[in-house]
Amino acid sequence: MDETQSTGVAQGPVAVVTGARRGIGRRIAETLAAEGYDLALIDVAAADETEKAVKAAGRQVLSLVGDVSREQDVIGLAEQVYGSFGRVDVLVNNAGVNLITPTEELTGADWNRVLGVNLTGTFLCSREFGRRMLAWRRGGIVNISSLLGLQGAPDRASYAVSKHGVVGLTRSLAVEWGARGVRVNAVCPGYVNTDMNATNQARGFYTAEDITERSPMGRFAEPDDVAQAVVFLADERRSGYVNGVALSVDGGWNADASWRSLRLSKR
Ligand code: NAP
């Protein structure tokens, strides 16, 4: 764990975003900064570009390097964030890893790695930041689950189990902590235009057309589609009575029982 940059005590609301170096996490951080949040960025490598963007938006930023699946890292990260900012209003558990492999060939080590980052990481960060939010009797946690937190798909057992677990954790914490001022919600994105997807397509797991044909809106999600939903769930003025939801941001994918020809006939 390594601290790369720090600024003074926060004047306004503070958000922590894990996996903030690129992709959806980066866009979430930028969007929260534009909404007036100071930002603590957490990633396994320095989130330099995100840090620059947050500064350019005129907000304070603390960029920390650490692994959310490692308990001692997370304990230290939370201490550093509170030591620098003195408060956390919103935690966004976004850090995640993807794995596509037939389950009959899935190793225990890979299973543990995916569950470790996606689910245990979400638990550890929620516990460390949530504990302090409960003491403050105020705060919001937004977990990034997935379409695969609501449905299964072949060759994605570890990922889908981890993301179903994130939905289960979200509901559990929402009912455990809601009366003490801490709301916990999840976002379940469909296929988002990020490096994670580009890698999967480059490896031949699916084509862009596979996704756009299946999606009722005929396109991938953009990171901003997810970020706007996160901002809504983070902001108690906008979503103060929303607690324990798994909000699909999937263009209607999860709602769609139609078949290919019927779906395409509507375009
Ligand atoms: P991404 O481009 O791979 O970015 C994920 C970020 O998390 C990376 O910067 C990554 O670091 C970081 N990270 C990975 N393991 C970490 C750990 N142990 N501790 C701290 N940071 C860690 O992924 P993305 O597409 O933006 O996805 C973000 C989240 O959305 C994930 O939870 C993902 O499962 C979820 N999601 C994505 C999609 C999609 O289609 N892209 C759809 C549904 C849900 P490295 O750069 O070192 O890998």
C-alpha cells in the first residue's frame, strides 16, 4: 500500500472510489468531482489520469495504491482517507476483475482471486468505511455489481457468483445499517465500453455485434451511464429513501424475454 498524493482536510462531501484508475471507476470519480465531491482514489496502481481530472475540476484528491482484497491494505487505506479528509460521505465499491473460463477448468486459485477482489474487497471496504459512517450516523455505499449479479451465463461462474454476492451483501447491509443512517445500494451494469470489454472481445469471447444485437437499446453502455446512476444513488437529496436496490443499468437487457428476430424486428 502506498500513498501517492495528499491534500488538506475536506470542506465539502468526500467520496471514495475503488478501482478508480480507469474505466467505469475513473468516470465515476470524474462525475462525483463535477458534482462537488472531494475524492479519495484507490487502485492497485496509481490513478494518475483520474487524479489530474479531479484536480482540474477544482476538487481535492487523495490517490492511494492498495489491493481491496487484502484486509491489512483496506484497514490502512481507510485510516489514511479519514486521516486526510476527516470524513467520508460516499463509498463506491467499483474495483473488480473479470474471468471467463469453463467451470470444469476453473482453478481454486482463480476462483479465490475473483471472489477475493469482487466480493471480499467489497465487504472489507464496506466494513472499514461503513463502521465509521455508522458512528457518524450518515453515509452512502454504492456497490458495482453486474447484469451477472442477477443472471448467469456460461463460463462466468466465479464472476457471476461474486456479483450475485455483491447484491446479497448490498441487501444485507442496507437492512442492517439503514436505520443508523447508512444507505447501501448496488448498480448492475450491462456490457460497458471499457478495457475489460475490449480485452474480452480481443480474446474472441464475443463480438460487439453479439452485445448490440442482444441489448434492447442496441448499444453498449458508456461508463457515464453507470456514473450517473452512481451519483443518483450516492446523493441523499436525490435518493434519500432508496436503500437496498440493485439498479439495472443495462438498456433493458434484464427485462427482455424476447428472441433475436423479434427484438431486431423492432429496430
Ligand atoms: P477495468 O477497466 O478493468 O477497471 C477496473 C479497475 O479496478 C482497474 O483499474 C483495476 O486495476 C482495478 N482493480 C482490479 N483489482 C483491484 C484490487 N484488488 N484492488 C484495487 N483495484 C483493483 O474494469 P471496468 O470495466 O471499469 O469495471 C469496473 C467495475 O464494473 C468492475 O467491478 C466490473 O466487474 C463492473 N462491471 C463492468 C462491466 C463492463 O462491461 N465493463 C459490466 C458490469 C459490471 P488494473 O488496471 O491493475 O487491472
